[in-house]
Amino acid sequence: MRPDLNLSGVTLAKNQIRRIDSAIGAQIQCLHGNLWLTQDGDPRDIILQPGDEHRFERDAVTYVSALSDASFLLLRGPVALERPLSGGWIKALQARLAS
């Protein structure tokens, strides 16, 4: 296992909010449901649907809100900067969460 890889799966019920501190460089991928992302000082609202990804470019507090029951992966560390989340294991995890 790579010690620089921090991959965490999170499940949120509809209307639940998760605060993420120091998200710069991290990448999030929506696995299930719909997510609304907002960062302090950023006027954009970002909506993610299953399979959508977003890389955080700001060092600001981020709020992830579930617009419906949802789950997502959050990848932090050097690996997040190397490549996007993709591959068969993502689809397998999505299928497992959907069942």
C-alpha cells in the first residue's frame, strides 16, 4: 500500500453536508446521487452527478452537500495530482454501492 495515497469513500444522506478542509489538489468523484460543491471565496457552484469528477484548485474550506442520497470518493496527496480517478475499479465500486 502506498503511504502517500489517501482515498476515502463517503456516503451522505439527502441534505447532509460534509466540510473538507485544505482541499487544494484533492480530487472528488461522485459515485452515486448528486452533489453540490462550494468553496469559500469561489463564486461557482459545482454540481456533480455519478461519474463526474472535480479537482480542487483553491486552498479554501469546501462544503459538499448531498442533493439526494449520495456517495463520493475523495483522493488526496501526490497521486491526486498525477492522474484522474478512472478505471474498472471505480465502476465496480459504483455497482457495489448501487446494490
